Amino acid sequence: MSKTIKVLFLGDLVGRPGRQAVEKFLGEKISDCSPAESKKEALSASDEGLCRRDCYDFIIANVENASHGFGLTKKNHDELKSCGIDCMTSGNHIWDKKDVYTYIDESDVLIRPFNYHKTARGVGYRIFNNKILVINLLGKTFMQPVVCPFQALYDILKSLKSDFDLSKIVTIVDFHAEATAEKICFSYFAKSLGVSAVFGTHTHVQTADEKIIFEDCKTENGFECFSSSDIEGLIPKDALAYITDAGFCGSACGVIGMEYEGSLKRLITSIPERFDISQSNRYQINAVEVEFNCLDGSAISIKRINFENERTAL
């Protein structure tokens, strides 16, 4: 039995180009990757060969821009789930397609930012197979007003620690935020509470600062904003995987996935302008591949994925 869990985290999918790029990427036949332990049994009974999605135990994608750049429709939700995505995170655009209200409570893979008001539909975190906890949070710097993400993370972990042994669970946070400093500070705070990985999203520009954080980030006097006894019950992992922004999947041309012309008009005139998805014969995939120790949830390695390829219709 494998002692590691291999996770793929895909940056924000933008429109149809993003969906098609990810479907092609995950479905490509490859020979340079061994299958994930969790999928070996199913693969042994199949003659179809190894696809890239079979190399991972768990696949996460941020989908808040997956339907024409704003929100996620039920149709696209189902398509992405069928191509191998195990968990879908989101952000401030999750509510833009109103039919999200018709399925968000029934979806077993979609999560929205936890730190919206408690009356918001859907859930802000999920535990998969009692082994992987995925949390979605919004930043508050240069973003719409929400509950403090630091407080929200603390509240989630505090509520779960009595029912789960979090020291053995891989805990991953999609931190959908604008400010680099807030993301970096949040990663150290998350490390102190026992989180395994923090992946930044939202800016659609992949950063080159992927790293493993080993430092013990407890403060000398504890966290004055929180109960010290509760904080002490949350045990830091040996290592946390981090990247400030995972980037995006979609058209390699345009402006963060959108057509250049509309972006140019808006930036010059400051007048609201319709944004259309960039149409290009080239797509890009931005993601991170992370390996965790399945015994204690600590991060072992993080690898940044960033490439362009010809876009072909599926």
C-alpha cells in the first residue's frame, strides 16, 4: 500500500477553452507516470490504458469562472465531474450563474467559500474518504466584505477536531484572494493550525514561488484573538505546500482568459465593458502537483505545471 497521496490542483478554469483544455489534459494517454495506488485496481480491470488523471489519487479544480468566465452551470458542473475532477472549489463569482442555486446543495464535489454569511447555500468545506479535507476561503484585502478568513479557518478546524483526528488528515485550502501579502501570511497561519497545503487562486497569473514550508509558526504568546487551549489542540504538520497563485487554465492569448479588446476599453475609459472569453488556437494549463504523507498529512513535494499547447475541439 502506498504511503503517499498524490494530488493535482488545477488553477481557475476560464470558459469553454478552460474546460476543453482540462478535459484534454486529464484524458491524454501517457506512459511516463505510474498509476495512483487508489486507482490501480480499477485500471487492472481495464484495457483502455493509462490517462493522466489515473496518475493522481485526487484532483481539485477551481471552477468559479468555468461557464463563460463567470460562475458555473449545472451542465458544466456535470461535464467536469465526469472527466475526473474529484473536488471543485470556487470564489467570488460562484453565484454569477443563477442556476447554481438549483444544484449546489445536492452536489457532492462543489464547495463555495466558507466565509460567506452562514445563510449562504452550499458548503464551504468537504471531507473526502475521511482522508482529505478541502476548504475554500475568500481573502478580504481588496475583496468584497466577508468574514475574516483567518477566523473562518480557525472556526472550521476547531469544530472538526473533536470528530476527526486532523493530525492524520491531508488538509488543503484554496485561498481565493487578491493580495500577495495576505496569502503568504495566511499560509504561515494555516501551517500553525495543522493545514497541509495552501493554494492561492483568483489572480489567474501563476506565481513561481511554490515551496514547502517547514517552519514552526507558533507565536511565543499564542494567538491573542483565539483561545490558546483550542489552538494547542491543533497540531502543525511537519510541512505545508504553498503557492501564491496556481494560475488559470484556458486560452493562452488575451487578458487572463478574456478578450483583449474588452479589457483594453475598460482600462482606458473606466466604463464597464462586456468581457468575452478569449478565443485562441492555443491553450494553457496552470496547476500544481503535490505529494503528501498519508500517515500524518504532511506535504512532501510540490511541482508547478505550466505549459501551452494547441487547442483542438473535443
